[in-house]
Amino acid sequence: MADIYVASESRYERMKYNRVGKSGLMFPAVSLGFWHNFGSNGNYENMRQMMRTAFDLGITQFDLANNYGPEYGRAEINAGHLLHEDFMPYRDELVITSKAGYDMWPGPYGNWGSRKYLMASIDQSLQRLGLDYVDIFYHHRPDPDTPLEETMEALLQIVHSGKAIYAGISNYNAEQTDAAVKIARKIHLPLIVNQRRYSIFDRKIEREGLKDTARKDGIGIIAFSPLAQGLLTDRYLNGIPADSRIAHDPRYLHREDLTDKKLDAIRRLNEMALGRGQSLADMALAWVLRDDEVSSVIIGASRPEQIRDNVRFLENDSFSDEELAEIDRISAEI
């Protein structure tokens, strides 16, 4: 039996909190993602220590989805057990999120964005988590076939039923985001955030104008994969380590992702970071949050020490115009 967890009294002293769009909610600058290492492939006690470490550092947001695993649903089940064992006294200090939109169960009703799928998904997620509600329930990806009005109205019913406090969208481009916000305003849905991939190496949301759209529409942005699946760290400075994700878990990162140009960029960025007195990972996280348009970065971790390392960037999170211009030049060359 685990020891009784008592959260650190200093948990709010170092973390920064940013407003989410024009909503009343604030996100921690760093959020803990459950995409990796919280499924059946993870160690339960290590999961516990990662969640405790995160909260002790002021990381108040735990980001999940119905299909996080492996196997699908397993991350929510593990998180649910740990929430009940350690965190229920702190439930009102936490932002717990889940999502639905990718394939979850067989047949025509376990995927995409229909009202039937979303209504069933929130009930399943709450059962796995052992909670009465989540703080944010996201539609995980746009559905090309289901009317957007149906998806948004399903989210509205989920909020009205008390199963979620806010709604979110994920992987929506600028045009889709604008359309979703227009519907949300019309039906009074508290749609407050879009979750998108964003890093020095993946600047698609800039090219498509999502940051401008989000600012105009008053919706927040939270970034996942801010370290480009580990490429924006010192792990690959000298090639591919034998124990790296590329070598052992090619689901998310492949050997061909580490091109000569990208490796050169990693080394140049690392030199920049060292000149700033921080690691490449610290600089990459700080870069994503360099303006007020991104409210939080979602980090993945395999051990508590990584989480402690990842919050260090808060001590040095500003950039000169020259530094930003150099990062732009380097990223443009990959």
C-alpha cells in the first residue's frame, strides 16, 4: 500500500499560470500529458511518482484522451486509480481533461465526431477515471463527414449535463477553429481552447494563421509535442542512442525523421541554448511560450526527474529579438 500523499505547500511558488483565451480559466505553463508511459507499458509506481512530482511543482493540468494507452483506455484507468489514491483532496485544484475523436471501439459508432460517439465516450471516460466530471472535454480531431453543428451541440449537452465544465477542440486548423467558435458563440458553448502540435520544428499553426485566428476569436492554444518527440533535446546530438524512442518505439518517431539537416539544426540550437545557460529542451519549451498566445505546453515524461528538469525553463523564458531571429533562420533550413 502506498504512503499517504500530502502535496507540497510550496507547489504554487514557481509555476506560472496563463489565461486561456478570453475565458476565466488559467493553465499552468507546463501540463502533464498521459499519451506515453501511462498505459499497460508503464510502471504503476513510476506513474504515481510522476503525478506527485508534477503537482508538487504546480503542474495542475493532467491531459488525457479516451484512446491513450496502450491499450485504449488504459491511461484513463491508471490515472483514475491514482487520482483516487492520492489526489481527491486536491480535486478542485486540478484541471483534468479528456478527448474523443479517434478510433476507440469497433463498428461505425466508435470514431470521429458524431453525437452518439461523443456522448458514449464521455460516459466511458468518466467511468474509467472514476470522476463525476472532467474540466475540459475535447473533440480530438475534425470530422469531415459529421456536421460541425452536431459535434458542437454534443459538446454543449456534455457541458449542460455537468460531465464537463468547458469544451475544447484539438487538431482543428484556423478555418475549422473559426467555424467552431462561431457555432459555439451562437449556442453558448464554453469552447475555450484548441490543442495543437507546435514546436521550433513544427510551425504549421503559424503558417496557417491559427495563432491570429485564436487571438481574434478569443480561444486559447495549448501545445503538444513541444520537444518534437524528443528531437529538441540533447538525446540526438551524436546520432540515435540505443535506448532512444526512435530505436525502441517507432510509433511516433522514425529514423528518417532525423535527417542530416535536422541534426545540424539540433546542434546549432543546442549551442544557442548553452549560450543562454540552459538545455536545448528548456529553450525549446520557453520558445513555445514566448508570447501570450500559447497558454501551456504539454510535456511527456518517463520518470519524475524529467518533469523536474522540464520546469527549469521558467527561470529563463525570455528571448531577445536576435535570438528569435536566429531560431527562425535555423528552423527554416530543416
